[in-house]
Amino acid sequence: WNLPGGVLEADEPPDVACAREVSEELGLNRPEGRLLAVGWTPPTPIRRAAFAFLFDGGVLEDLSEVRLQTEELDDCALLPPDEALDRLMPQVAERLRQALRVRDTRTVAYVERA
């Protein structure tokens, strides 16, 4: 399991990429919310360093609006935070955990190695 997302296009800001990826992967055309977390993963011998931005996607009450992109995704689910955190890869779960922590504040979480 993972959160919707992908790679930035040339000259594409992260918030625009977020909205594009959500539209492509889930068929949802919703404005992205405010930035909640930024994750940084250091480079390895086989991969460059990476930044991951997590924006507030608002509340989706049910999956009736979702049109799953079957070329990339097998399934999607609406889960309570604890269950979502258990399903995600550790670095993605930590980014989400920190985003949830700051969601009701006006701050942004910086998550190193995530």
C-alpha cells in the first residue's frame, strides 16, 4: 500500500503534481490542500536523494467518486489512521504520522529519511 503520488513533470511545482497524480490515479479532481509534511530520503549508490511532499487531501466520505487507474493500481481503501499506518511502508507511514500530527496546526513537518 502507498499514498497517491508520483514524479514531478519538468517545471511542475509539487502542489500541481499532487493534484495531477490524484486525478490520474483516482479520477478525483479536487484542489490540493495545504502542505503538511516534507520527507527527505538520502541518496544511495543506486538512487538519487528524494523529496516527498504530503498535502492535505481533505475528507472523502466514500469511494463512489473514485475511478481507479488500473494500469498502476490494484485497489484503494478509506482507512482509519492507525490501520493506514500499519499498511504503509515504514518511511511513508512516518511521513503520514507526522502529517497527521501537524494537520490542525499551521506548521509543516519535516521528516528526515522518509
